[in-house]
Amino acid sequence: MQWSKQKQQVEKFFAPVLAGRVRLHVAAYRHAHDQMGRGYISVDGVEVWNMCTFRFLRQEAEAIAAELESDGGQSARQAQIQVADALGAAGCLSQAGFHAALRDYCNNSIEANLASSNALRRALAMLDMRLGKRRLAAYDSRAEHPMVRYFHQLRCQAEGMALPEEGCS
């Protein structure tokens, strides 16, 4: 899917109070192999989350090496799959992972996105108009990824809801 269409498709799910404040971006490094780059999210023009392919590949390689060292019977492919899932859950994505998460986000219900192991999908669900105010207020984000907590607080503030420690009721 073309980036501009994918971006529009995701941003149309954002709550009206956040319209224009949260933006999705991609940057391709033209001198890099295959024009690798990064995906990032900005709020009010300030970059808040960066998903860089180069950083992802470095962390993936280090984690795979550590995984293979600790479990000698595991294949490199098994280790790669396990590490990629763990990095996605930790919010470390490549540009391709960013696009895949956005595609999955658009193709799933709000319930599936909230229950996803992917931190980006859960974070975007906090901004989603399909997540009603009562459910938003009851959501406990204390044990969540920092960006899920950040977007939860952003949405609560935008909706004019108080921000106690456990949620935003």
C-alpha cells in the first residue's frame, strides 16, 4: 500500500480531539542499501517515537547472538523469530515493522489492537476514536510500554479527563 494512503487510513481512526496533533512519518535514507530508513510519530510537531531500521537491525543481531549463545540447540531462524517478536513487544521496530504494524492496526478491531503483543498497535489504540471515554478512563496503563502510557495520557488530557495514577477517570 502506498504510504500516503496507509497514513490516511490510520490517522482517520484518531479521536477528533487529536486531529492534526498526532502525525505518522517515514524517512528513507537514499544512500542506504534499499533506501532503508525509519518510521516515526510526532505530537504537536515534536518527534516522540522513532522506529529506525538500523537501530532495529543492530539490536536484533545482538539479541540473536545472545539467544544462540544461551540455547545451543535452537536454529538461527527460530532465534530470529523469537527476537523479532520480543523487540516488537518492546516497541523496537524497523521501518518495515512500522508499516506492518500500521497495516495490522487498520485490519483489526479495537479489541484486537488493545490485546496485541505489538506495543505500537496498543499505543495507537489509545488514540483511536473506537476506544470510548469510559473504557479509556478505566484503562490501567501502569504496566504498559512507555509509549502506550504516553498516548493514554495524551488522549485523556485531550478529552479533558483527570489523570490519576491508575487511569484517567
